[in-house]
Amino acid sequence: MIKASCECGKVRFEFATGRKEITVCHCTQCRKTSGHLWAATRTEFADLRFTSKETLTWYTSSEWARRGFCSACGSSLFYQMKDETGVGIAAGCLDNPPDDFKIAKHIFTKDKGCYYDINDPVEILETY
Ligand SMILES: [Zn+2]
Ligand SMILES: [Zn+2]
């Protein structure tokens, strides 16, 4: 099982498999809510097994999506589109990321911050 938790540990969950291609989003919302970038794996929300979630809080960040975070420590944890059963899971909250999890794509680089460059030899999309 892949285990994940927020920084303070009040939100803990695990899941069997996730998308090994990590997507990094540079859009303004992701930069604001994460503090820099949103890097995520993905799985079905129904497949997440929570062992603790008392402080898991959802923020409606747009008409089409919500973001899950820990209200105690502020860790960004989830991104979920309204109409989708899948959920994006912050790569940074994984406690034991599998070895084959790698950044495979950068998206919305048109909105990226001016203070960094992207030098990954992977797919780079200005939007999605
Ligand atoms: Zn927390
Ligand atoms: Zn984004």
C-alpha cells in the first residue's frame, strides 16, 4: 500500500495503486494553494482508505473543482474535479512513494512563476 499523510499527521490514508506519471501544475491556483507548485499522482477517490481524517477540509477553488487540505497544519493534499471519480493526490504527502513514480508532465506553464525555470526532459504544456 502507498501511505500518505499531512505534515501534522491528523490526515492519514493509503491506497493500492496510483498513476506513476506525476503531473506538475504551474497554474496560479495551484501556485497559491501549494505555496509553489502542485505535483500529483492520481487514483480513484473511492479507493482511498482513510485511517484519520478529522481535519480534512475541502475548499471549492473553482466552479469545477475542489481542493482538500488539513485544517490543522495547512498541507495541500487533494485536487478533485466535480464530475470525476478520480482524485489528484499531492506527491509531497506520500510517505513511501514507489520507485517508479516520476514527474512526466508539466502543465499550465504559461502561468508559471518568473523566479524558476523548468528543465525536466518531459512533456511541457502551456495549458493542459
Ligand atoms: Zn495536518
Ligand atoms: Zn493547477
